[in-house]
Amino acid sequence: MVLFAEALNLRNRLAPPAASDVAIDGLQVSFVPAQRELILERQSGYSQKTARMPVDVFLSEMAGMTDICLARAETSKNGPALKSMLAECRPPAEFERLLELDLADLAMHQLREIALLILAQDAATRGSALARKLHGKKSQDQAREAVISLVLTLAAECVPGST
């Protein structure tokens, strides 16, 4: 949910709002840009409950949870190494061309945070290829390539034309 909130927040700042949804354990959350609201549908067996919420309320409420998740990712076993690699990531050339400098900096900061959340979880997974790459001295370049690749993929998904 934190990643969904962060992606919505970034898209709202950088591009025309787009319909988005996420499904987690019987909960479907859909963003409806025309009404600036979220539709939450909970499926439990044969019963279904639906609620609506203004997207701004959702983003405001998720801000605290985002801070907690980021703090945990930063202090995780691989957090410092991932954060260092993310700091080295340069914005795509098109990204800087499409956006004003301040907006490009803000977007890259948020993309790095989203990437940190994803990468820290991946690296914490037992048997993770990323964790092995981070811990091996000879495979640091491969880990760095994986980090950069994720940031570029996120940039392409969040900001049209930034590939």
C-alpha cells in the first residue's frame, strides 16, 4: 500500500493522473482520476464491501506509514549499501529534459525512495540474488546494474517519455 501511495503521489506531481489499481489479499484499491478518489473493494467469501475515499485523504494518512517503511528499509541489513547505490543513479536524460530542474530533483528523490523500498524487501528475501550480489565483492557491479535498472524502469513507468 505504501508503494501504491508513493506511485500515486509521484504520478500526481509529474503527469496527468491515470487510473491505477492494486490488489492485496482480497482487497482491491482503484484510483479514479476523474473523481480524485479511491474505490476500495473487500472480497471475503461471497460477500463484497465497497467504500470510497478522497485520494488526498489516503495520501495524507499513508505519509506516516511511508516514513516508517523508509526508516526500516534504510536501517535494514542491506539498506546502507542500497542507499549508496541509489544516490549514484543519474536521472535519465529525457527525464531532465521533460521536467523543470526542481521537479526533476524531487521526482528522482521519490523514485529513489520507491526503489529503496522495493530493493530492501528483495534483498531481505531468503535466497535473494540481489543480496548475494550485494555481499560479494566481485558482484558489486552487478548489484549496481540491478539498482540502476530498477530506477530507470520506475522512471519510465511513472513519467511518460522518460526512457
